[in-house]
Amino acid sequence: MRVHLKGINSHTAKLADSTTKTYWYAWKGGPRLQGEPGTPEFIASYNEAASQKLWLQSRTPRCPPGATAAGVAPRLREAVNSAIVCLCKA
């Protein structure tokens, strides 16, 4: 059975002995996945990485509704909103 795993990223590297190897990651900048695509080991490592990502997102502080970052440049505000820590002025 084929399963579509969202966000899988691959990187093909040329090794010292002139062979190529493809490395698979759960998402860009994410943890490397074990096994080959389609194997139970690969799906299990993806599920483990996804559960850790959800755990981190659930503990990330968010700005309360209506909070503003007054006096902060728009470019900095965008960068901060995409980071883990959110700088807000309530």
C-alpha cells in the first residue's frame, strides 16, 4: 500500500567513492529519516519526527488575539512571528 507523507525532502549526495546516496528528511531542515521510502522503518521514523514537531508546536507561545508589536519594523515583525518566540505588546 502506498502512503503519501507530506513534506518529505530528499538530498542526493556524491560520496568520496563517486557513488551517489539519497538522504531523506521529514521536512526541510528536519530530522533525517531511517530506512528507504515505502518500508515500515521509514514510515515509523517519519511518524516519530512528526509527533516531535507537533509536541514542539503545542508548547510554542503564541501572541494573544489583538496583541500588537507597536514600534517594530514590519520585516522584523515577520521574522519574529515565524520564530519560536513571539515578541508582543499586549
